Amino acid sequence: MIEAASLRTRWLALVAEPTREDLIEALVRELDLDQQQAVESLQEGAAQDLPDALGRLLRNLFLLHYVTYRPARFEPGPYWRTILANLHAPQGEPHEDEDEDEDEDEDEDEDEDEPEPEPTSPFLAWDLAQRAVEAPAAERRALVDQALDAFEEIVESPRDPGNDNGPMCELAAVMDGAQARRAWIIERRMAAAGWLAPNWTAPCLVARFAALGEWSEARVRLPQIADLAGRALAMGRMAAHAVLQGRDQPLVDPAGRAWVEGGGLVEFVRGLTLVMTMPEQPPPESLVGACMELVREHPDADARSSALILLEEWYVRGPAERWLQLVREGAVGDARVHAAFTLAEQTRDPAVRVAALRLAVQHMFALPRPRAARWLGEYAPTFTALPRDEALSLLARMIVSAGHDGSWPLADLCGPELVELLRWLGGEATLASTLEHLRDVERWLGR
């Protein structure tokens, strides 16, 4: 057990001389020892010891963070206040950040008082494009024409507002066929004039032709996209629109196989998921299966990993066991951990959920820097799929790891997810004990 007065004395000495490694090492040794004792208490299995042991583990995690990061007098910031508030909140009612609510109110006010586009603005074309995208359908065509006029006027004067994916990208989604053809000519002139590249205007226009059913237009223009990533992105969106329109064609045309090599796979899958969004436009099982096979066959492990992350919303579609196998064999490194945890969170198959969790944990602890608090803060509720003793042991192991593995517990654990797991493991008594132990951090390290 930690002797509070002694720890505070050494802490104050460290605050006065933050570079004293001897003090840091002594404090870390004491905290690590108490972590070990708390874990042993959990392993002994006495129910009455669980609230205290879990509270100590989390208290010591935050103490280790402050001791090893930047020794200074403790001041409760927004993350800390949110963590405590979540422990106070009734079940099913997570704490809401007041600052976030204020920001939302400000955003609403800004929308209500949106000014007219300034005619002399160097980014007038983007302002007009935004108005066109947001306008009612009956008013949209004229506004799209106005935006195209504005883009045409600046063709020879490259510029970048710094916050979009390329001129006319978002606007493409509301163009008719004639407007898309005009926009294509403008985009080609922009490319010749030295506008920043790559950008996604050309892929968006090709995808728009496909969405409108003008497939000959889309196919003729696809090879004209200069960069492989842009071509692959357009191909992915075209493939999705083909499925939506009931067209009988392969997922990847044989002529375009080379465009999904290397990182092209990632952009192709991105294109698919930009059109087939869950839950508004769920992909059919046939498309999911074809996409899984495309990823499985791809030789580049990094590309497979990135593609699986992009496909995470599709994990509820298709055979869960097949997704598990693809994550296990197809992803690597941090991406495999992410994909496995996400599969555990989303699948409806209880056996796959448990297997995915165990896979995620196995590979998380194999990472050079597991950053256990990051995964705990996001996926803690999924641990309830495990046997209770296994979930408790895993929680303790992750908390201990987080004290030394590059975790950032203040940000990682400020959501309600960990509270949900603590309540499942030990009820309200565990939340109360954890809250009281975290108050020790304030008392011992504060003014």
C-alpha cells in the first residue's frame, strides 16, 4: 500500500526539481509495486476486494502518467473533469461536455446568419459551390452553373482554399450530365495550368457520370485521370454504382487490374465505401464477398491492412467467420489490432466476438508500443462478451501496461466506455471506489 504523506513529499520535491531521475525512479517503483499488489488482490478472487483493487489500479495509472510525463502541480483539466463526471453519471446517462454543447450552439447560430458569398473573395467559386450543394433541388441547377462560371474565371490562377479535396469535388455530386461534361473541360484546363495535384476532382466527375448512368462517358474519361490513386478511387465508386444499378460486371474490370496494385487497392476500397455507406446504403452480400476476396488475394500486407480498416462498417455484412479469418491473415501491426477490436464490437456472432477480442489482445501486446489505454477507452464494453474472470484479468493487464507503453490515459479514458465495463464487473461500489481513489490523485499531487 502507498503511504500518502511520503509520496506527496517526494512529489513536491520532484516538482521543485523535475529533472531528478532518482525521485522519478523511486516513485515509479513504489507505484509499480502497488499495481502488482492490486493485481494479486484481484487474482485472489475476494469480491469485497474488487472495488478497492480496481480503484487503486486506475489511480496509480494516472499517478504514473503525471510522474513520468511532466512533473508539475496537479491542475484538473477538461479531460480529468470529464472522467470524474462519468463516474458520477447515472447508468445510461454519460456526462455531456458543456463546452461541446456551446460549440454546437455557436455552429447553429453561424448557419442561421450565413452571409452571402463575397464577390471579391478569391474563393468565391467554392462559396458558390457550397450553396449549390446545400440548395433545394429546384434551385440547384442554376447555382451549379454559377459555381462553374466562377471556377472557369480562375482557371489560369491556381489557388487552394486548404480545406477541400479539389475544386468541384463536392459540387460534382449535384451536377447533371451536361454540367459534368463542362466541369471536365474546366478541370482539364486547371490541370494544364498547374493546379495542385493530385486532387480528386477528376475521379469525382468520372464517378458522377457512372452515377447518372452515362457509362460510356465514365469509361472514356477514366484512363485520362493522371495518377493511379485517383483512377483506383474512381474505379471503386464506379463499381459501387454498377451494383446499385444492377449492372452485370466484375468488381474489377480485367483492364483495370493493374490500377489496384499496391496502394491502389486502398483507394479502390475507399471509393466503394464512399458510395456504399452503412446504414443508408448497405452493400449486398455478393459485393461484400467479392471485395473480401479482392483484399485476401492482394500481395501487399500494408494495403490489405488499410483496406480492412476502410471496410470496418461492412463487418456486419457477410460471414462473420470469414471476416475473422481475413483480419487474422490479411492485416498486420496496429491495423490488425484495430480491425479485430472493431469486428468484436460489430459482429452479431457471439463466438466470433470472443475470438476477435482474443485476437486483438494477443496482437496488441505484441506491438512495440501497445498503448493499451487507447484500445481500452474505445472498446471496453466489448470485454463483457468474455467470461467475467477473463475480462477482469484483461482489464488489469491493460491498465498496468498503460502506465508504461506510451498510453495517454487522460484523453484515452475520458469517454463512458470504461465506466460501462467497471459497472458490469463490480457494480456501483466499484465506481464509487474508483472515484474516491482518483480524488487521491488530486489530494496527493495538487496544491
